[in-house]
Amino acid sequence: MLNKHKFVLLIAVIMLLPMVSLMPVVAAQDAAPDCGTEPVVLNAYFETGFDIPFRLAEEFTRQYPNVTWDIKQDQFTNLINSTPRLLSGDNPPDLIRLPTMVSFAMQGLLMDLDGYAEAFGWNDWPVPQLDQNRVAEDGTRGSGTLFAMGLNYSLTGVFYNKELAAQIGMTEPPATLAEFEALLAAAKEADLLPIMQWGSARSGMGLAFPLQALMASVGPVGPINDWIYQKPDATIVSESNIEAAEHLLRWIEAGYFPSDINAIEYTDANGRFAQGEGVFIFNGDWQNAVYNAEMPGNIGFFLMPPAEEGGAPAAMSAPLTFGIAANAVNADCAAFFFNWVASNETAREIGVLVGGSNPGGPSGLEMPAVEEGSVTNETLAAGVVVGEAGTSMDFIANATSAIFAQGWTPELQKMVGGRQDAAGLLEAVQAEYERQLEE
Amino acid sequence: MVTAMTLSEPVSQPIASSRKTLSSKPISRESVIGWLFVLPALIMYAIFVLFPLLQSVRYSFFRWNGIGEMRWVGLDNYATILDDPNLLGTIYNALILVIFFSVIPVTLGLIVASIIHRIAPGKLGAVARTVLFLPQVIPLVAAGIIWGWLLALTGLINQLLDAVGLGAITRAWLGDFDWALPAVGFIGVWVLLGFCTVLLWTGMTKLDPALFESARIDGADWRTEFTRITVPLLRQEIGVCLTVTIIAALAAFDIVYVTTAGGPGNATAVPGIQIYILAFTQQRIGLASALSVMLMTLVLLIILPIQFFNRDTSK
């Protein structure tokens, strides 16, 4: 028979059991998650043609041999189409390259990363890194829940062929838009193609790069970001943006771009530029490794200059965004990978040397060394300038999942074909944007 | 037993009589066996063709992103297509492609097959047929990529035009608003001409040579032979060519996607491309389904009369 004390003790033990069983869980929540020691196969979807995630995956397995990868890859345009089905499918990816994220976040297909941000201390990183991947409850970007992370943080601007630039008398990068336009005119005068750019529907219209650069040159970046982040009542049809589009139209009419731009693919444009066709090309630092290899010592970079002398240059700077599916099996390990990418020395080196971009991560970490004479030095330095000025923007093509394919690309192609004017371009894109947001 | 009696009837019994015996019995063993033979194919057809078809029709009445909840919108998706010039324009582009994918290959195919049949029945004819048929064995995606290079500003086509003094008309054919659709259509001619030629030539070889002989004795020239004998007697083959090529034109996707992806602007956007973009890029499954249903209806509206006029009435 149980006496009273034993009975009370037994009850106490029974009461405590569930709490004891919860203890490991609580302890696990306190420590930052990792990949453990058991074999883990990370189910990943990467973008074809971009080496950086593949190289990072290789290095990660080298450092954590229990983690192996099941990597599927596809073209960016195909990924745009298949991402919703991959995220909602039976075998959701642990890691996936995200072309856009708002609709996926709103549909509950992406994992909320706020817990991981807390555990790993990502919230202490320089603010802009995480903000572009946050989505608020009303679907606006820039604040709210964290749904994705960048493997690195790319920067766009103007690359130039140093030999050809010297031919037109360019001794240093232009300080104002007027100086840049004078150089374009000089290139045309010298029978050189001023700007090489791509523009086929398959690659997506590359004139969106100079257009956005012009928008930020003649106007403020805030309203552009508001539009990209889908803030209420945001519009792309503003006075300064129309002025920017008019600049672009004048460049088109002056023959500053190749006459066959509507048929040029991204890879062809870069190939032709490397072969000496075009003094300038608007592109991003993800192309650094290729430019360094194909145009050693002959490639330079500058940020699009402001219209006003002394103004701050601005640039499109976006994370190489990856997310974790809401139902991913190895979410902890994927989150640990994100943290490793930004903080591990070798991973950061890969981010810079292969990816060509700033690896981000906690402030105070040393930037990996880059070979002397590499254009990567110039893009990294430019990134610091934009970071200090607070003039970075996301890409206008990322405002909605289909705005690039259904808005910017066809309307800019029409502008090249003489079938669209500056205001008409922006109004058509705005109408498409509003229609897509209504969906 | 009736069934046993039916089965034991001599094989030489006239078919008409046999049919009558079978049709008078609601379920005969033969028909059951027949259905059993057909069943596997029928099940596959039902799963992979009929079910998706009915689902598409159903989706076309909903607003749905493919993941979330479906909302009934009645005929709104169809109204959207008829209201939106970009969507309606894709059907117009597809009809233009019919000229290139169907009218030109069938017409040229008739002429080429007739020439091969008349003047080159030997090895030369075999070589000509093989060369013309080769595009059929090349995957359309590969053909599209190759033609993308050929039609580029610095491609072979422009080099040839330059060489013959037509440098003034050179351009990036696939990036030009006025010429992109005809350029894509030209690729279609290249792909489908061989198919039509070989099919029509096969038909010609079955025609009774006595007909041509007696026509020639009566003094008929090549043109008269062609219009009075060849074309009327090849009605069936022409019908097949038209059916296959018109469907290829209206449902075109691969060549267009690989060469222009619908650009520049929407100059080469065809329903196939637009359905793909609506369904997979924009996640507008309902609207994409409605456009698919409209495309299918359009195909049937064009193909059924061809089938009707080409039906074999000789029996």
C-alpha cells in the first residue's frame, strides 16, 4: 500500500514527467540549429549557369561530411515557372533559388526564418541585407517576417572596355550623367558601339538595367524601392522616372545600342562585349569572374553617375536569394548552411572569387582578398560607396513574379521598335503591375 | 448457344451479314473480347487525355493560382480573353502562322512531289525526298536554336543577302517587329515541307499510271495533269496534310519559344506561349485553361470541316 508521502511523491513524479520530457526540446531551441552528425541529404534547386551555390555546396560537404546534396538545376526562367509547384509538392526543397518571394510567402509556401535569425544572430547584421527578404502581412516587402537569405549581395553598374574607353578620351569614370552622355556621344562619333546590351524575350530585356540606373540618377531611390516592395499606392509613373525613360529613348534613337538588341541573348551580349563590341555594358558583378577571365586587365567598372554633380551614385543591389520550403525536411541544416555561407572564411572567399559579390554577413568580418587588377576590387569598392550612401535598390524586374516577362520586356522591346514612348512605357508597366497585384 | 453458333459460322460469311448478327445481340463474346483489347488503351486515353481535357474545361470557370482555393467566376475568363487585345492577338498570330505552317508547305509539297513523281522517279528523287524530309527528324528545339543563329544579324541568311547585293534589307529577323512572325513561319515551312512532300508523293505513287498515260496521249501538259488528275485524286492525302499542319500552326510552341519566346513585344506571341506564361509564370490557371479551351475549339472549328469534306464517300 502507498502511504500518503509516497502517493504525493508519485503524483509529483507523474506531473514532472512531461516537463522532463520537454527539457531536451527547450535545450535544443536555445542552441543554434546545425546539421548534426547523422547523414543528411539536402534537397536543393539551383540556377543553371551560376557556379557559386554549387561550389559552396561542395565546400560545405568537405567541411561537414555527413551532409550530402541532391541538387537539381534549371534555367532562371524555368525556375520562375516551377517554383510554386516545387514548394507545394511532395518533396519540398530544403534550399531553393527564389526568383521572387512575395507571392510564395503569402501562400505559406516558404519557411518563416525569424526563429533562425534570432538563433544565429542575423538580426545584428547590417540592416539592408535582411530587409529585402522580409515580407509584411499585407504583402509589402522591406519589413516583416524574414522568408529568405542571400548567398551574397550583388551590385550592378556600368562595366567598360578600358582600351575602347581610352580611345574616346575617358581617363576616369564620369562624375555626372551629362559627362557619361558626352562619352556615349563620343563613342558613337568614333564609330564604336557605345553600349552593348541584350534584349531578347528569352533572356529578358536588358534595357531594364540602364533604365533603372537612369531612374536613380535623375530621381530618388525611395519611390523606386516602394514600387518594388509593393507599398500601397506606389507608382512607377513619376516625373523623374518619365525623365529617365526619355533619356533611354534618346539613347535608343541615337543608336547607342546594337540595332539587333531585341534578338540578343544575355550570353551573346557578354560574348560580343568581350570581343570588343561596345564600350560600355550595364550588368552586375555576378559577371566579374567571366569578365576577368575573358578581358584580363581590360575591364573596368563604375557606378551610374548622378545627374547632379556631387550627388550620391545609386545602384541596384540585390541578394542572391535562397529560401527554405515551409515543409522542408532539413530546414535546420539549410539554415545552418545560410549562416555558414556568410560567416565561414572559405565560404566568403567563394562568394567573392566565384560569385564576384559581397558575401554579406556580420559587420566586422574581413573581406576576402582579391587578385590585384581584378574588376571585383572595383565592384566591391563601389558596394561600400552605395552602402554608405544608402542608395541601393532592388531590381525593378523583381517587383512581381511576372512583371519582367509581361511588363518591362515587351514594352521596352516596343520602345526599341519605335512603338512606345517614355510615358507610355511606364504607364503600360504600371497597368500590368496593378493587374498582377489584383490577382 | 447463339454465341457459339455465331463463332462457329464460316469465316467466309459476308461481313455485312456478320455485322448484322453481332449487332442484333447486345453483348456478344466477340464484342467483349474486342472491348477488352481496347480497354488498356482506352484507360490510358481516359487518364491522360480525356480527364485533363475535362479538368481544363472545369478550371476555365474558376479563378485559381494552382495552389490555393478555387473561386467560381463563370465565363469571366473567356470575357477577359475577348477583351484583352494581347490575348486575342495571340489567336490572330496563330492564324497568320497557318499560312506558313500549312498553306505554303501543302502547296509547295504538291508541286515538289509532282515534279519528283514525274521527272525524278529514280535515285535523284529518293535523294530529294530524303533531303526534304530531314528537318522532320531534327528535334524542333534544336532546329529553333540553329535557325536563331542563321537569322541573327550576323547570321548566314544575312551574309547570303549581303553577298547577292541585298545588304540593304538585312536585319535581325527574329528581333524585328514586322519580320519576326514571318521568320518564325519560314522555319515552319522548312520543317513541314518535307513531311507534306513525302506524304503526297506516297499518294501519287498509288495513282493508276494509266490515267496519266491516257491524259498525255490526249495531249495534256504537266499543269493539266496536276490540276485535273493529281490534285483531285490526292484529296485524302491533302486532307491529312492540312489537318496535321494546321494543328501544328495553331498549337505551335517549341519553335516560337526557342526562337523568340513571343517577342519582340508580343509580335510572335501565340496561344501556346501565352497559355504557358499564364499558367506557369503568372499562376492564372483559370485564364490559361480558358485560352486552351478556346484554342481547342478553334482547332476543331477549322479541322472538322476539312475532315467532313475529305471523308471517304466512295462506299
